[in-house]
Amino acid sequence: MRKAIVTTFLTIFFFCTAVLSPLATASAAYEPGGTLYSQTAYLVNLDSGTVVYSKNENQKAYPASLTKIMTVMLVLETETDLQKKLTMSHAVRDELYGTGASTIALEPGEEITVEDLLYACMVPSACDAAAVLAEYYGGGNQAAFVEKMNAKAKELGAVNTHFVNSHGLHDDNQYTTAYDMYLITKAALDVPGFEKIATTVRYTFKATNKHPEERTYSHTNLMINQAIGGSYYYPYAKGIKTGTTDESGKNLVTMASKDGFNYLLVTTGAPLQVEGVRDNYAIYDHRMLYKWAFDTFSFKTVLKTAEAIETIKVRLSSDTDTLQLRPKEDITLLLPNDVDLSSIQQIIDIPESVDAPVEVGDVIGTVELKLNNETIGKCDLVANMSVSKNFIYGIWDTVSNALSSTWAKIAIAAVAVMIVLYLAIAVAFNRKKKRNRRLSVSKQKKKGGRR
């Protein structure tokens, strides 16, 4: 079991690049101080995507009823008419009979709306509701629906997840990880209608042909129900799903919001009992981690667009020979409250100079932010003002560049060689001409002497 890792995630609005990277490792100041019972955990700030705590997040775990998150998401992505009625089959009844699965006691032949089935999956965690949905949306074959579940998991990057059924009854070949379940839940929250269903505290099911009376069920997560939650109740928690089997232990996925901060937490493998005492240790973990996160972290603006952080030389302008650079957007980080902002290093990456013309807002370079020798973010640096180009400087630069280019050098060398050759030939020609002239004169003198 490795130590928890606190990481920071750069929240840079609009065009700035956001990246995940460690904030501090093996630092007790940024680790929750309480006992964590769950085998795995993954806590993410939803406002920025910051992972503030993780424990064995890629360790294999049995999902139990966390499976229903995927089931409900796929149905919501598929169905537009939630008032459509589906029928409970004998096959589903036979599959679940004697398993001890949680249900809403659907009977063969019972007609119930898709909407009620979705709420049944997420609020009382009804396995019969999940199976009815899987059967219908698998074209009469639950296995076909499970194939869609696995395909969706792969699409989301949940590569360490495999489903065998839609409800979560234990199977050794049905497994996931805390990280994968985060990916699945985060995707589900983006599907219209899912969050409302998953965070409903109490839900009343409409009367059916087999149950003439309405029935009301409470969410299985006692953290969100003040009426019956007792000491488990946590006022900042919302939804989402519980999951418990003897093999999985207690699994829990929740959200929590306080003072404008929003978190999503996945835990798996909390023990059913500790030293002979049965209790909901998953809820203890969630309350402890949320309290720690709310007390420890806040958003801090590290760089502002109004503040220039670097100066660069400018060529080809008569207006100025320097230009100030600023961050393209404000840079805001989720950081521990006691972090000294002056300890954040700024690694500037810009060229030696820039040629005019330059327009305000042009990207010139980047700034990389580091804390404890770890990169926590990177953002573009842009020109703080426009700089015009001097026409004469531009012409001279063009000529200079042309003359200094490789082809220009080759051409000049070729011309030089041709001139040298020309001169050599001319000299040789003149010498020959002079020699011929001397020979001619000499011949003439000899002819004259003979007379």
C-alpha cells in the first residue's frame, strides 16, 4: 500500500494548457491525518480536475453495485422516452432468485417505466431493475448489453475494468479500479439526467399492474439522508452509489460541495467489520477525506494577465527595442492553504529576440511553473503591446538575409570562381597575345635583315 499522493492540477481558463503533476510527495502536511479503511481511493476536485488524494487507484477491485453507474449511463445515452414501459421477465426473476440481491420486488409480467427503473438502480440499488434494463437494451439479451458496457469502458479509458453483468452481483471476472470508476462516474455526470437521479435522497415509484400502491425508497447512501442517516449523515455529501458484497467489501462513490468547492470521491474495499465491530467504514473514509480536502486546499491566483513577467528584444522596429510578455490568461491553482506562492518557480522559454511587426496577444513563448521541482503547469506568454516594423530596417534585413543564405553564398562563390577563371583566362590570353606579337615583330626584323 503506497502512501497517498497529493497532486495539483493547473486550472488555466480558455487557452492555457492544463496538466496534472505532483505537488508534494511523502509530505505528511498534505496527507489526511485520519485512518483510511478503504483499500483504494481517488479524490478529485471537480472545479479544476485536480487529484488531491489517491491510494492504490489502479489496484483491482470488485465493483459490486457501482456497476449500476455504467448501466444507467448507457440507458440515458440511448433512450429519449423515459416514460416507456418495460416488462419484467421470468428470465430475470430466475437469474436473481435466491442470490440475496437487493431488489424492488419486481414480478414477472410487471410493467414499469424506464424512468422508475433508472431511479431503482441508483436509489435503492435494485438489481432486478438493472437486469430488466440490460435485457431490453441488449435486444432481449443481457450479454449484448454487457458487451456495450465493456465497449464504453474502453472508450472512456477505463482499461482495467471488465463487466460480466449489469447489476454488480459478484463474479471473479467482473472488476474495476478506483481510477476507472472515477472515469466512468465523471462521464456519467456529463449525461443529462444522471446527476439528478444519482443524488435523489428519496424516490416514490409509480403504481404498476402488479403493485397498485406507490412505493417510496431511500438512497442506500446514508450520508445524504438526514432523516435516517444518524451519525452517518454528512451535510455536504451528494449521491451517488454504494456497492457491497462479501468479496468487494464496502464501495462508495460520492460527491461533496462546500463553500464553492466540489469534489468527487471513489473508494473501494472498506472492511465490513474491524476487530469484530461491523460498521460502515466507507462512510467514515468519505467524511474524513472530504473534511481534510475542504480544510486544506483553496484556489490561488499565481499569475495575472495584467502583470508582465518577462522582457524580450525586438528587431526591425524604430519604436522600441524591447517588448514585455504576459500570461495569456490568469493562472489559478488549487493549492494547500499554507503554500508560499513565492516558492513557485517560473521557467521562461522564449527566443533570443522577436522580429517586428508584433500584434498585441501574439504568442511569443511559454512559462512553466514548478513547485518542489515538479511541473504544476504551463501557459503561453503573449505580447503586451503591438510593435510596428520599420520599412528601411525591413529591406536591409531582407537583403542581409538573402546575402547570408546558403544559396546566396553558393551563388557568390560561383561568381567569384567565374571571375577568377575569367581573369586567369584573360591573363593567359594576353600573355599569348603578347608572345605572338613579339614573335611577329621578330619575324619581321629577320625578313628586313635579309634584304
